[in-house]
Amino acid sequence: MKFTEEHEWLREEGELIVVGITEHAAEQLGDVVFVELPDVGDTVSKDDEIVVIESVKAASDILAPLDGEIVEINEALADEPGKVNDDPMEGAWFFKMKASDLSPMDEYMDEAAYKKLIA
Amino acid sequence: MADLKTTLLHNLHLSLGAKMVPFAGYDMPVQYALDVMKEHQHTREKAGLFDVSHMGQVVVRGDSYTQAAEALERLIPVDILSLSEGRQRYGFFTNEAGGIEDDLMLANRGDHVFVVVNAACKEADIGHMKSALEPAVKVEEITGRALLALQGPASEAVLAALDPRAAEMRFMDVATLDLNGVEAWVSRSGYTGEDGYEISVPSEAAEDIAKALLAHEDVEPIGLGARDSLRLEAGLCLYGHDIDTTTTPVEGALTWAIQKVRRTGGVREGGFPGAETILKQLDTGAPRKRVGLKPEGRAPMREGVELFATENADVPIGQITSGGFGPTAGHPVAMGYLATAHSQIGTTVYGELRGKRLPLTVATLPFTPANFKR
């Protein structure tokens, strides 16, 4: 698993990359009340703002970590946005994407480096 | 941040694990360990303690209450003169254009008027009162007292345990209570839509009183985050957002605060800044109006979102001035201004959010029923 400075996690699943936010990020956001996901089939560029998370405090954007195409989104988050707080690392994944360029993966942090970032 | 002011309870906030943010020039707690959602719910279910010491406390004193009240009526379009001793009333300073310079609470405390104003406006308000009213009456900022708000259904039992007279007060009563030997100026009012009190105590006793209230199992400390969501659900205006120097009391849907004696045909008609505009609007209406807005989807719509009559209309008919998620309502809630023609309860309008037009319904305020002790 890899981590971005934007507090996203990226997990390889076959040829797809699954993306969510870290427990640390979910804690900082507070109670999540709304998640807006991209559409399946969207072509996205790295650093596009493609997810909006609204907590009771504020709205935050999540950036596309890689270039590619969105192939699946976590529909359950529409009805249960609170899953982002309850299960950020597993059940509350946001989207799966087919990356057209995996090279940024090498620059993203491993778990140890991420833990250092948030320490 | 070095020039941020602190309240007398700053150390207590830090010791309670508050997350501090700058607000109106003060370093204030935005949330504590419970987090905004639970702080909000706790206040609605039990009781929350808020530090509102950043707000301005002002004593306006003349030869008599009457003289001070008459003087203030030159700045505020409210019946202050006939406010009974021991009673409190909402009001606002107006400007020559009929806009609102600040909103405030006024109390008849026997021989003087006790005024509580917003933190961000307090210097301007005090300067305004001094230059307009002194030396005939004396305007004195009370700097030696902290201000606490105890809000929520358990508030009465909590405060009455310190002084049983708290239970005898009705909504908008003011009284001097004895809290552990300390003279407290107390009003039964607040900014959450719940029953509760605002409690002014001397500086040296502030931390002890706050700790005594927090010692009750039903009381949690509550930050500015939940204060905002509580007041929004209660339909209460945040000055500088929902009302400001460009909104008249009629546009702001605050006409209930202007008693008949100050209106056209009243015994003390007009005589306040902007009276011509405000009195005319009271009779004929204003071009726009503050309304409650319920987003129909799950997406909260916040301050600044433009409102349109249809999904395709080019020209906006209004704007959201406060919005977010209502933890008690269980859905997004908002307030904003709409052209009067579109401001009827039940009207559907469209907010432009991230390039999409999403429906909202004009809704009655408050979003959650008020729970006052009448």
C-alpha cells in the first residue's frame, strides 16, 4: 500500500488501483456527511479534484493520484457517508481506477514514511 | 497569531483538549474531544457549556433606566423604554441606509441597560454608542467579567443546583444569581434554540464557575463549530453572514423585533438611523428576504452558493449566507436571501454547486423546534 501527502491510500488490486483516505485524514475531517464521487468512465489527470468530502466542519477535495480512467466507484458511500469515519482503510474506499501511468507510484510513501509524516 | 487575544478561560480550554482557532481576534475553541457532531447532539440532549467571553458586555447608564433606554432608542429600532425590569430583548443597531451594523441583546437591569454585542463588532459598537450618546448617558464596557453560555434541556437543573432561583426564570428573564458566593448576571436565553442561560461572572471567579458547571455529569464543553450548527438549525442569524450593513431588518426577516411603538403610527415612531427606509419596507415589503433553505439532496450547500429560479436560468435570484449539515435535522440546512417573489415557503430553487444545479426548498425556520421555557 502506498500513501500520498494528501492522505490518500492506494492499493493495487490486479491491474487496478483502489483509492481511499487514511484513518488520520478521516479523524481530522470529523463526521463525514456527504461524499461526491466521480462517474465511472471518467478520464482523470493526476491532481484533478475528483472527490468532494463534506464533514460537519467543511468541504474537502480529494485529488486523483494518477492519470487514468475511473472503472468503479463505492456506491455505498452515497447512503452511508459515515463509513468514511468507521472504516476508512477498507470498506470506505472511494474509487478504483485503471492508471495509464503508474510511475508516480514510486514516489508515493510507504506505510513507514507515511506514519512519520503524521507523527 | 501573536496578537490574538485570549479569554479568561483560555487555560481551561487547553486543559480540556480544545482545538483552538482564531475568531474575531481571539484564540477560541472550535471543538473539544467530543468533536462537532457529538457536541451538537449533546447540547440538544443534555447541556453544553460555551465560553462566549469574547463578546462585548456593555452597561449603558443614565440618571434612570428610562433615560438610558430613550438614548439607546435613537440607535436601535426596538421598544427599549417599556421593557420591564428583569427582562431581555433582541435588537440591532441600524445605519442611515437601513442596514444592520450589529445585532445585540438588551436587558433592563433596574437602573441601567445591559447590552451584549458581537465580538467582531464590539469596538465599533461601543464607539458608536459613546459618540452618539455620551455625555448624557455613560457607556461603559465591562472588561472584568467573563461570559458563559449554558445551553440545553439539562441547563435548568444544572444551574438551579447552584442557585434555585435559576429555575424560576422564564425565557428572556434576567436576574442576579449567587453562584458559589459569586455575583452572576444571568439571562435565560442563548444562541442554540434550546433552553439555557447566559452567565456573566467576575474574571477572578470565571474558571471556578466554569469548572463547577462542567463538574455536572450532564455538561460538556462545546466549541464554536457546534455553536454554529446549533444556531443555524435554530434559524438564528450570524452577523456578518446572514445579516450585515447592507441588509435591512425587513430583508433579514427580523421585523418581529421592531415593536409597534417604533413603527409608522406608533407613539415613538422612527427616530433611529435608516428609519425612512425601514418604516417604508415594513409597510410595502422589501425586494429580497432571508429564508430557510433545505437542500433536497445530501450535499450541504454553504455560504456563497448562488441560487437560481430554474435549472437553466442565467441570472441568480439570491445566495446562501449560511449552510452546512444539521446534525439534529439529519439533513443539510441553509439560510440565504431570495428575491421576494421566490421566497414563499415550499418554493423550489436551485443552488449552483460545483457546476451543477441542485434543488432546495424554501423552508420554515427553525429547522429544529425551539425548546424555550416560556
